[in-house]
Amino acid sequence: MPAKEKLKNLTSNPGVYQMLDKRGLVIYVGKAKNLKKRVSSYFSKEHEDGKTRALVANIKTFKVIVTVTETQALLLESELIKQHLPRYNILLKDSKSYPYISISNDKHSRVGFFRGNKKDKHQYFGPYPSAQVVRDSLNLLKKIFKVRQCTNATYRSRSRACLEYQIGLCSAPCVGHINDDDYQQDVNMMALFLSGKGKQTLDKISEKMQSASNNQDFELAARMRDQLIDLRKIQEQHASSSTADLDVIAVFQQEGVNAIEVLFIRSGKQVGQEFILPKNSNHQTVERVLAAFLPLYYLGKNTPKQLLISHKIDDKKVIASALNTHIINTPNKDKKHYLNIAKLTLKENLNQNLLARFRKKSTLVHLQSILSLKKLPETMECFDISHMMGEATKASCVVFEKGVPKVSKYRQFDINNIKPGDDYAAMNQVVFRRYSKLLKDNKPLPDVVFIDGGLGQLNQAIMVMDSIGIDEIQLVGVAKGEKRKAGLETLIIVKEGQVHKINLPPHDPALMLINHIRDESHRFAIKNHRLKRGKNRTTSTLEAVKGVGKLRRSALLNYFGGLQEIKNASVDEIQKVKGINLALATKIVKTLNLSK
């Protein structure tokens, strides 16, 4: 039923609506306190926002799910957005569960990185915003507390102290260099510190240092002193009068681009941050972006007790209820400090991101000028051939879009039926296979194709393009410079039958981009060539002969002594091996002669 007809009898209850296009795909999911009023608003007035106009133009029909409360609608909306990833919703990338620091319940406890389902009896501290934050914390902890971080298998196999002990990063409980009680005290101190009880940790270490000094155990006292100094430095870096767990979320818009910065505050310490560019959010109001972000980001996660946000949002109470947290948008003096940090960090990160985009675009504009292209080279590809003296020849094709590698579109090609080591024939084959398939599948063609090599390789690509009727791609040869030194490459293009050579300064941004593309194709080709070569060298040529299984292969090798002797044998000689008849012997000789 058309959307406008369905509106006449639509309920006024709260719920979730899903907009569908003519293909039946969900293109937008929203929640409403009053479904009739909210959905009707899309069709009853002109919209200033271009994105909303585009959404309405693509709506064929809609469907609704009625809920009892707004909170239920919010929860359902979030789930449906994650399920359908509608093109007109503000989206976040899927993320893994948060990482933690865990302390095991072993005789000599192990501290380490943890992500997943928690186990009983282990202690967990976090969550932390990223794996890198956990690893940085672990590196710091082993300098201070010297608790082991090795796996249990490594721990059980030790007969002498490892390098970690030698450089002062572990107390080596595995071989008894520290008694069990002292080791457990270090574990307890570390757990106390990770729990956010920094002052209590300092007090206890200070007491132990004083006690050791009084007992004239100066080695232990010195160790306690070093721990105390390191921990005080950390406390100074993260000093705050607030002890509550808190996330600070700031939103900022620049040049129509919305960005979000999240600071993670745990027990009064800033333990990390995350910079996020939500999809489909450009030119949306910051309040709308923030309201969409909170449930998408926090539902299904361990939400802290408080969320401090940079802007007022309409659905604050509903979102807070759904997340079971307290949302603050008017912070006190102490929390305002965190909000200021988040805003400053956000502006810097967004500015850097926009500058990087600008630099990429300006480089592409510069490249367009150098190659005299009619339009900006947004899609570029590059080919390289890799082999070892003609063995295991592989070709690579890497794809860059807007100056950035598109790894999912990289392709590799096995090169067959050519004379070993013939790079020209290899280039001819790979270019034909790549672009004849794109034409057949009616796929878009790149703007520029770089050929790693000189005029010979470039001419092969030109011949192929002419033969399959492609003339809109600019082909560019990238010839290595003197002594193959980077920055001295020569660009070769052919226009109207004339060869033009272009030499750019070593630090020219366009040349640096071309070198990056060429190096990536080189890396990809070598990687796949080595895999193929390794496989070839661990696979017997006999395995390619149909009818020669494991037993017959073993019988042949035992009879002749090696593969080379089998290659030199005649059909009559091979027939003498048990289980080999005339037809199979003929097939073996033919196959082995082809591989010579």
C-alpha cells in the first residue's frame, strides 16, 4: 500500500517506523512518541534539509512497530538500525566488545589483556576504550609491580629466569626468585591501583618502604621507593577530585562534517579517548547527531554511571532511561574541565582529518594537471609482475580511491602459458584479463592505470586497451630512476602517438603518491609470488598427474631415487614400477616434460 494511504489509519501510540524504497529495502529507521504525527511530517510539508528531501523522494512505503513506552521504542530503533544499516540513518561502524585487564587466579597470578566472556574467580579491570590503551597500561604495570605477563604454558616450562627478569620487568616467581607472599603482595597492590584506589596504594607502599627500611632490608626499601615514585607520577598526570566513572562526549561540526570525541574517565583518571566520524551525518545538526550517537554507541555495553555531553538533546530522559545512566549537559567546575579537554581534542582531531582530506584532494588536483587529465583521477590502479627467474609468476593489481588504498578491491593473477621471465607477455596477459572482465561485467573503469616498468611494459598495456576498445583510461608507465633510487622515477605517457617523459622533483606530492601506489603493487605482487613459489617447492610435480596418488608417487620415488631421475626416465622404464601401466607411464612422461 502507498505510504500516504497508510497514514490515514496510523496509530498515535509510540513506536518505531521503517521507511522502505521501491526495492523493499529499509532506507531509514526512526522512533516516535506519536507515530501518526511523526510519520505524517515527512509527507505533509517541504523540507529544507536536502538529505530529508532525498529520503522522502525515495520512500515507496513504510511499516511500523508499536511499543508501550518511548524507552522501548528507543531500544528497538537501535537494534533495527544495527540490523539494516539504513543509508539515511547516522551510523557507526560495528565494534568489538571493550577490552579489559585481567588478573588470573593462579598460584602466581598473571596479568594480561582480556576480551570476551569473563571467567569466574578472575579479576577484571576496565573496560578500556581500545586494545592499545590496555597494552600501554600493561607495559606500565610491569615496570612498577613486576607481575608476570607470560602465558601459563611459558610459565610452567621455565627452568631459569627469562629476559623479562634480567631487565627488571618481572620478579620471576616461576623459578622462585621471589617468595610467594611477596609476590602476592605485589599482585594485591596492582589490583588496588587498577581499582582506582591510588591514594590507598601509595599509602600501603609507603608503609612497606618504611618497614623494610626499619628492618634494614634496603634492597626491598629501594624497590618500594621506585614503585612509589612511578605511581606518584601517574597520579599527578591524572589528578582529579572526581572518583566516579564518567564518559565525556563532545560533538563539533566544521565545514559540514560532524565529529565526536569520547573521553573515558575511570575512578577520576582519564584512561583513554576515541575520535569518531559518524557515517551519513554531514550537515546534520550537532544535537541530532549526538542524540543518534548515544544509543547506537552504548546500548549493549557497560555504560558508565554518568555521561557528560556537550549539547542539550531532546530525548535526554528517554535515552538515559534506556542506558540506565545519568546524562549531564550542565557540568560542575570539575567536570567542565574534562569537557573542555574533549572539545579542544575534538577540534584538533577534526581539523587534522579535514587537512588530510584537503592534502589528498590537492595532490589529486596536482596530478590531474601533470597528466593533463580532463577530470580528477579519483580511481587509480597499478600493475606489477613478480617472479624469480621466471618461476611462479604472479601479477598484482592494486586499487586506490581518492588517494587511499582500497584493499578489498586488490586482485592477484596467476600468469600461465608464457615463456618464463617474459615480463612483456605477463603484462599483456594481466591487463587483458583485468579490463576485458570489467567490460564484460559492465563495471566502472579507473581514471588512471600505472604500469610498473618502462616503455616496453607500457606499450603492451596500450596494445591491449586498443584491442578491447578502451580509450578513456590514461596509461602511465613508472620507470625506475638511476640506481633504482626512489624519487628519481620517470613517468611515461603516450598521447597521439608521441612518447612524453615527465621527471618530477623527488618530494613532489604527486610523485610521492604515485610511488606509494607503485610500492603497494610491488609489495602485493611479491607477497603472492612468495606464497606461490613456496607452495610449488613443497608440492611434487607428480601430484599434478591424474592417477598418481600417494602410494604410486612413493613407489616411483623409491624406485628411481628422486624426481630428476623420474624426469629422465623413458616410458618403458617407468612401466617397470609396480602399479604403473603404459597409459599412466605415458601421461607421467608428458606431464614431467612440460614442467622441465
